[in-house]
Amino acid sequence: MTTKSKRDLLIAAARTKFYHQGVARTTLADIAQEAQIPLGNVYYHFRTKEALLEAVIEAHVERLQTRFAQCDREVADPRERLLTLIRWEREGESSMARYGCPHGSLAQEIDKEEDTKLVDQAAGMLQSYLEWTEKQFRQLGKDEQEAKDLSIDMICWFQGTFLLAASFRSPELMDRKLQRMEEWIRSL
Amino acid sequence: MTTKSKRDLLIAAARTKFYHQGVARTTLADIAQEAQIPLGNVYYHFRTKEALLEAVIEAHVERLQTRFAQCDREVADPRERLLTLIRWEREGESSMARYGCPHGSLAQEIDKEEDTKLVDQAAGMLQSYLEWTEKQFRQLGKDEQEAKDLSIDMICWFQGTFLLAASFRSPELMDRKLQRMEEWIRSL
DNA sequence: GTCTATAAATTGATAGAC
DNA sequence: GTCTATCAATTTATAGAC
């Protein structure tokens, strides 16, 4: 943990740049600079820009799984777990209301690609949210179909909220909507 | 209406290409080809790619305003109007479940820009949805704050739904969610 | 107004020294 | 493994003939 490999440094730099500028508008020179690594060196770790993008998505998915697993361990009540997720999103409010959701905006951009492998991988990020929330709704006693529907309700609300908040540059919109989502969770 | 100006042809071609490939990945050569116009000719109508993008967003906003105004004229009941909007979205289902929402995905991509003018313009597309739906909820008898909240609920759900449907390449997800939104509207 | 040719800049990727 | 220099391709934008 004290020493991060250059590979991980590059992934972290690329994640940030892709999030802030979009994948297409981010050059490998941007990423190399962010990681404080010479441009030519990038190619020692990743054959192509796309390979680096794949590694970034993979890191996103792993990070999500880790956080969800952590929440499962630390919070006993499924309703409290869902509220914890909302609290997490709220913590990233300032950047979310500027750049949108790191996962949703990345998935949206990749949707324009032809590359099926990338699209599937990006969908995996959103799938992580859906599966985990669905599990919580099941534990709240909802039947299979309802749990599925509620998880889609919730993640659609998330994604739409982050999209609007970013477009309007409005932390206030995000704040109010997340607050109302908390009430919604409590009412279920 | 029978003869479309080359300028309008270019805007239509750019709109399609930006929607399908994203703005950053679409070249002016792509657009010229789609419009069946020589590349050099593009610059006679638009000084830069960004100027063309601005014209595309402007066209989007105008088109939205026109459709909303048309709905106001043709449909008397505000609840039926909201259902009409859902029906409209459903008509574009196959492309929405492939490329996302033409307005939302464009706004999302532009959010990564620095250019404030573009961001504000893109936000205008989403603002059109919010203002119109808010007006309908007001006419349904909701108070100011509730109408605002409900319009955000609805448009966030829209945007999230189109994002997920595109990422999962799932018309089914979109279909089911829109159907549930219809029930939601009827229950209000 | 329309088109061809091309300039100018950017950027993904490689070669090869150390 | 690391870095510099550079290639090759792409793409925005312009020049100038018709």
C-alpha cells in the first residue's frame, strides 16, 4: 500500500482524466503527465489506449465490489445499507455535480462504441449497483420481481440525478433529490 | 419543407452522427459524408466544429419546444400529456436502448467540457423537459415545490432509464420501466 | 456557392539508446 | 525497466480554382 506500482499509478491517473475530460478527449500525454511518467513509458505497461481503458473499468468494478462487500460486513440492516449507499454518493457531491457519475458517464460514453467487449465491461459497473441493491430489497422482504423493479427505480434515479446535477452544475439539485431518495427508502 | 437548405442538412447529419458516435469521436469528414457534401464545404456553413455543435443543440431545443407546444395544443388533460411524453420516448425505444437519450447523452458529454456557453446550452435541453413537466404537474393541482420535485423525479427516471437501457442494450428494461412510470403518473 | 487539394496541428504508437 | 526522439495516421481548418 505504501508503494504503488507504476501500473496502478497509471490506472489511477487515467481514471481521473477519463472522468474529468471523457475518454475520447483525453490523450495519453494527459495521462502520462497526470501520473508523472514519460509518455513513451505508458506503452511499457499498456499496449494501447483501449487496454488502459479496460484496466480502468476493471478497477472501477473491483472498487465497487469491495465497497459493497465492506458495507455488507459493517452494516447489518438492509435498509441502513441502502441509506449508506446514498450517503456515499453524497460524499462525492461536489465532483458529481460537476462531472457526473464516474461510472454512469463512462458507460454512456462507451455506449457509443462498437466494441462489444468494452460495452459489456462498462455495463458490469452498473450491474454491480443493480445486483447489490436488489439483494438489499430482497432482504427487506420484497419478492423477486419487486426487488428487481425497485433496484432499477433506485439506480435510474441515481444516474438521472447525477446527469442533471452535472448538466446544471447544481449540487443543490443533487442534495435535494438524494434527501428525497432517503425518505423513499425509509417508506418502503 | 420540400427543399432543405444545406445548412439544415448538415445540422441533421451532425445530430445523427453526434448521437451515434459521440461528439469527440465524430469527425467533420463523417458528417460531410452523412450529408453527402464535400468536406471543405462544411466550413462555408460553419466556422468550426464547435459552431456546428452549437447549431445542433439549438436545433434540439427548438424541436423539443415545438413538440411540447404541439402536445399542449392537441392534448387537453395534463395527466394525458405526461403519458404522451412517455409514449413518445417509447417510440424511439430501439435507438434509445442502443445509443441512450439524444439529449441526455449529449449533455453528459458536454459536461466534461470547460466551455461554459456549451454547458449552459446543453443544460437548456434538459431544462425544457423539466419546465414542461413541472407545468403539467402544477396543472394537476400540485403545489409549486411538489411540482418541481415531481418533474425532477420524472426526468431523472427518464435519463437513468435510457442510460441503463443503452448500457445493457436492453429494450426490455426500458419497456418495463416506462410502463411502471405510466402507472406512477396515473397514481399521482 | 461549390469543390479539390493541402496545410497545420494533434495524437496514438514505435524505435532504440541507456 | 526507463526515457527521448520521432514516425505515421488522423483531423481540423484553409487556400484557391471554378
